[in-house]
Amino acid sequence: MTDAWFAGTTPDDPESGAQCIREGRASAPTDWPAEAVESGFAADETDYYAKLRSATLSAARDAVAERERADDVQLAHAVRAMDDAERTANELAERVVEWAGTLYESVPRGLDGVRDIAAREPSTAAEERVVSYATRAVDLLDERDELRAFIEERAPTSAPNLAEMAGPVLAARLISLAGGLDSLAKSPSGTVQVLGAEDALFAHLKGRASSPKHGVIFTHEYVRGTRPQDRGSAARAFAGKLSIAARIDHYSGDYRPEIHEELADRMATIRAREEEGGE
Amino acid sequence: MSDDHSADSPALPTGVDRRSFDGRMRLSTRGGPVYGEPVDSDGWRAWDAGRSKLGAMLELGMDTGLVGGETVLYLGAASGTTVSHVADFAGATYAVEFAPRPVRDLVGVAEARDNLFPLLKDARDPDSYAHVVESGVDCLIMDVATRGQADVAVSNRQFLADDGRLLMAVKARSEDVTADPDEVFADVLSALESAYEIIETERLDRFHADHLGIVARPK
């Protein structure tokens, strides 16, 4: 039996060949053109290459369409689901800890408390209910962790530069807030800077507040770890490079180490102001 | 500037020619235009060495051993700028690229050529395309911007004919953005030694900063 892509396909059906090209594997190459002629898949070498061409073209087209269609949408849903799971788990945790406090002595607070309760052996009907309830919350926490792992695995392939610069989760958040990698790539950097701060932005536009310096990018160490009077500069520099990263990811897709270096340099300059003691 | 290297450098492969574009002698091949390059009245299109590492290697007079008509495995085809020129003068050309977005453009380039086979595959995982790419290819061309470029060359040695050639452009910054390029190149060359004998190396800095062109043959 051979591992060739054309094994088991019908010679005149490029679709079945395309599927084998996408899904097949072999531990080593062979002289496939000769084998194809020998096995009767192709009349001669020219015929083989013509068949290979239509199968590879169709495989590449399908694979590209599938990957492009899917990846950023999946990331956006995954990050929203992760947030829902976390918010709900916290809500359940509050109830669990409060309730368990009436049944057990010394219940740790918060999510640790929930895991602690879920691991106990209930001995009364009330304990059974609270332990069962805690188990649901723990399941949700585990689901949140799996969603995070999924995002961390997917983001670097669908948005390599954005994921490297922002971290996979923040990258997914930005994609989700913008409504897709495509719209993020088309957003000006000023928009990227305040994504997630829409309430503050509209308050500002109505004349009720000063303009927001940052939205969700605040969660990144580049912004949060900069002292307050320099955060505006840090957020602006960071957002500028993020929007470039999103454009590279959307329009080209290859990884560019240069932009990450440039941003690191710029952040070092901004942070240096603090050491110099300037205002 | 127009004719440097042309006198003492090895012959260009059949199908590659130096022709005049806007008064400047430039490499060119014959085929449908791909990236907005100039085309002359005989249908030759300029091969921009500033956008192509292989173009730079030829322009700098490196002895690539290419004669034209060979079977080629090209790793890191990106959107097809260089591989389109390769397919113009080579025979069957397998183009492997990992990122989906560039492959969309690569498909367009391949549609206009009979001998170019695009594969959306990871060059670090040769088993994922060994059922498609034939053994005994004459030339393995590599322009992958990933860490572990030497490992990719070694694991793809299995496709190459024993008298074939490896033509590789190493990007120092892909290995380590902070390291000295010379150290990166030395590491890559010594990692290649397990499977290849190095024939020639040359810095491509005139066209591509911090890149090393390598010509090697399998051991």
C-alpha cells in the first residue's frame, strides 16, 4: 500500500485528490510521478503534473478559504465565552462561599474556597447541595481555563504579530471588540487605543468627561506598568504598533520581528522618563 | 553598477536573462507579471533582487548551480514573488507556505502557471507533504522566516537528489533578534553540517539586511 496523495482517488476527480493533499501524510517521499504512471493514475508525467496541479490548487484554495473564514471569528467567540465563564463562576462562587460559611468552619474566600468546598465529602442534605453547587462552579472555571488554552493556541497562527505583541488573550479581545481581524486592521490606531472604553469615549464626546487614554489595552503591562503621567504616551505608542501588527496579520500574515523590537525601544524610552525623574 | 558581476559570475540558468529596464540591466524571467514589476516589450519581467533573496543571490554572482528546467521544492513561498520567477525557468515547482493569507496570493500566481504547485503546509513538518512532493528534486530553495531554519533544511534533505543543491537565505533576526548576525550565521552553518556540505556563503546585505545566502550540497 502506498501513501501517495493519489492512492484511492479517482483520476478525474480533483476534489477527492484535494482532500488527500490536505489530510494525507507520508513518512518519506517517493518518485510519485513514476508511481502514478505505473499504477495507471496518470497516462504519463505530463498528465500527472496536470492532475497534481488541479488538485493542489483546489486544496490550497479550500484550505485558505476555510482558515480565513474561521479563525478570527472563533477567537472572538472564544474570548467572549471565556469572559462569560469567568463572570458566572465568580457569581456562583460568591453564593457558594456564603452558603458554605454557614455549614463549615473556615472556608477560604473566593475561587479557592469554591475548589475547597467542591473537594469535600458531604454528610448532610444541605452539604450535598452546596458541594454539588460548588462543583458546577469549578467546572465553569475549568472550562474558562480550557477556553484560555484554546485562545493561546489559536491566536498565534491567525494573528501572529498581534498575538506576540499583545499576548494571545488581549489579541483575541481586540479582535472581538473590533468585530473581526478585518475591521481591526482597518481601524485607525486612535480607535485601537480606546477599544473597550466606549462608555468613557461617548461621555467625552458628549462633553461630560475628558477623553479616555486607554481601553482594554490597559490590561497589558506596557500600559499598566507605566506610571500614570506617562500612560497616555505608552497607550498611544502601544496602540500605534498594535494597529500595524493587525494590518500585517490581516494583509500579509507573516511574522515581522522588527515591529516588536521598535515597540520595545519606544517603551524603554517612555519608561526612562521616570528614572530621569522628569514630569 | 549596471554590469557588476556579470563578467566573472557563473552563467545564469536558461530562462533567466539580464535585460534593460529603464536603462538599468536587471535580472528577468518570462511569465505573467505578479507584483507590479516592469515588463518589457518581449514579455520579460524584471526580477527585483530587493524583494527576492534568490534574486539577490543570483545578482551577487553566487554559484547556485541552477541551469533551468529543474524540479524544485521551495519552502517559504509567501505570496509567490520569488517562486513565480523560479517557476518561469524551472520545471515542476512545489511551493510550500505555512500562512494562509499569503497562500491566497500564491494560488493566483499558480493559476497563471502550469508547473507551480501551491501547498499550505508547515515546512517544519515534512511528513505533512511527503505524500505529494516527489523524491529526488534537483533543488531545495529555502526562505523561511522561522526559528530553527537549519533544522528545516536538515529535515527536508530527504526530498533532495544526492547531486542536488540547497539554496538558502538565512534571516538572522528570525533566529534571535538580539544576537549578533555573525554568531547566528555561524550557528546555522554548523547545524547544517550534519546533512550538508557548504559550497558557498555570501552576505546579502546589499539587498537584504542581516541575511546570509548559502549554497550547499547534500552529504
